[in-house]
Amino acid sequence: MKNSRLTLREQMQGQLADKALFEQAKAYAYAYLDTLPHRPVFPPPEALEALTVFDEALPESPQAGAEVLHQLDTYGSPATVAQTGGRYFGFVNGSVIPTALAARWLADTWDQNPALYVISPIVAKLEQVCERWLADLLGLPPQTAAGFVGGTSMATLCGLAAARYALLKRVGWEVNADGLFGAPPFRVVVNEQAHGTVFKALALLGLGKNRVELVPADAQGRLDPAHLPALDSNTLLILQAGNVNTGAFDAFEELCEQANQAGAWVHIDGAFGLWAAASRHKQALTRGIAKADSWAVDGHKTLNTPYDCGIVLCRHRDALVAAMQASGAYIQYSQDRDGMLYVPDMSRRARAVELWATLKYLGRSGVEELVDGLCDRAAQFAAGLRAAGFHILNEVVFNQVLVAGETPAQTRAILDHIQRSGECWCGGTTWNKAPAIRLSVCSWATTPDDIERAVKTFIEARPVVT
């Protein structure tokens, strides 16, 4: 290693001073962005095979920083999935707004811990502003509290934890102090097609799948109101804004009204679909969501913030804070926002910086334009595939499209061909006990030409596998 006679601390001080490492990383990042439109959407076999270069023993001594970065770019960049481009339609993974990416670079340099105001006043302020902006943008009650977590999986856990605390508190049980052993039972009512992360959260909270009441779904995966059991004040009702396969939305107005009259707690899993509330053209899908008690949503899906950016929203600030209880003699709370009160972790990334930058950059009309653009491209995708003779299995109401070929075997073969093509990438699923191809249009970068190119890939795949 160069300058080996210098101490490690002296070497790192030199790196901060001369900026060469950061210029090197910037050059690699710029090159990646410049080549992104032309990269295979999924890494080619040779790039995957080359990853064996990382299978090495831990070095015995410090290595040159420039060599570390060179290896990462040389072998890591070609093995990335180009999900920030315009032809990735796999999981519901958004792209990244350039302003938000730049804000994240700056925030990474700040390296702030948003646990307490006294640790990072700037992040505390941006969390406070984002909390207010989100409630306004999504039409939620103005007193809504927000916690900034890694994704909807954790946001759902937080929302359900708040519900568990509040429901047990109603019957005189303090779950924080007394735990769940011997606790009075309460009901959990959930769509049989709820996302797997909902059942994961229930399991982690001691509310396992075998004890919940599953409600049948309709043909699009919406909770069927006709089969909703009678609710009461001892009930947690979990609804969904955007079925992960079809993009369908539950009937919030009707269901939340029934829940409100009964005094039940309503949580809405809106990982990608809750953003429909920000569009005048799509907000009918979310009518009634303001009557819920808690919500979970991702910034890194429809809103296209960088990963990872999840948000739990809760009408009842006291319940969320109580569920996320945090104590310690050394903790210095303030009169300002202390972010650790609203999330499970104390040390975490300053996610609110890029979320604020995204919302600030886009503004209300920009968010609407982004949402509408994704929906327009999904509708174009469905229309193009339908015209080419493919079967569209869902009502395309948001950004999800379900596709099938003539037979299950052909569907599987088409999917395999597309995933290996590098032209675009989409995932598979099972719908009505048969294989289907699931298309999620989540990138601001997706153009009409990208959709036409992807449709062409589907058409070209069909003769190969017939």
C-alpha cells in the first residue's frame, strides 16, 4: 500500500484532503449513468461469473482505496440490474429522481444519525417538514405522525404495532410492560391476498396467520365487502392500496366507514398504491383512506426516491410513540422532533433528506405527473400486448399488468426467454393457480419507446418458445 509509513489515520486524513478517491468514485458513477440506457437490463452470464473475484480471504492489512474502488466498479457495475433505466418491469422497484440522488450523495457525506434533534437538527427539521407535506399530499388528517424506515415491510410492522398497543390499551392491558402472555385476545381481519409482508409483520408481533380471519378476495384481488365479517372495537382490519399482482385497490370508503362505526382500527398497506391519492386522475382509487388509522408506503417505489425509503403514517401519534417505546438515562429528548420516537431503531440513515429533496423538486404537480406517467405507460404496455395476442389477466387500473401466453408452458418459456434477453426484465407469479408474467411500471425513465421495445421482445419470444 502506498505511503505505508504513514499511520492509517494519516492516510485517511490525506484521502479527505486530496479528494482523489471521491473524484474516482464520481467518474465511475458518471460513466455508469452515461451507459445506463445501453446496458443489459439483467447482467450477462460473464458478468455474473466474474463475481468470483470477490471470493477472497479477508486482507491482512489495509489496501489502497483506489484499488478497492477500481475492483468494485470493474466487477460490480457490470453485475448490477439496470432498474434505474426505462426497461426494468420486475419487482415494484422504482428508479431514482436525479435531484434525490444528488441529495443522497450530499447526505451520505453528512453521515447524520436522525435519532435525536441534538444529534442532527437538520434531519429532524426535514423529517418534520416531510411529515406535514405527506399528510397534505395524500389527503390524510393533519395531525398524522410519520416515521421514516427502510421500507413498507418495516412501516407495516410499525403500524400494526401501534394498532396492537392501542387495542390492548382499550381493554386495560399494557403490552409494553406485560407482554402478550395472558393478554386479552383481539381480532385481526385481513384480505386473503394481502402481501406477504403483512403476514410477516403479524408473525413478528405475535399475531400469527393461523389466528387471523381471512376474507375472500374478488377476481381482481380486492377484499370482497360482501364477505367482511361484523367488526367491533376489538378488531384490527388490514386493507390494501395496490394488489401486488393486479394493482387493485380495496373499497376504502365502504370498508373504512364500517370499521369507523364499529370502532375498529384500520391499517392500509399502500406500498406503491397510496401515491394514487396524489393524482387527481387516480385519487378515486384511494377515496376513503383518510378514515384509516395507520398507513404504510414506500418512497422508493412510485415516488422514485433512492433506496431505502419507507414511511409509516399514523393518525394517533401517541399510539405510535408508545409502540415504538424508547428509553435510556443518556437519551436527551428535546422540544423539537426526535425521530427515534416514531421508529424501532435508534441509529439509522437520514432518509428524510432525499425524500424532502424529491418532494421539493417535484412539487404537487410533479408528483401527479410522475404517477400519471407510470399509469399511462402501464396502459400502453397492456394495449400493445393485447393487440399482439397476449392475454391481459387484470383490469389495469394503476401500474401493474398481468400477462399470459396461450398455455402455462408457453407463459413460463416466454418469461425465461425475456429474462435472459437483456432487453427488458419482468418477473413471474401465480394467478388463479396458473403461471403469469407480472409487469410493474415504476420508473420515471420509462418512455413510450421503451414500452414498444419491450412489447417487441414479447412478440419475438413467442415463436422461439411455441
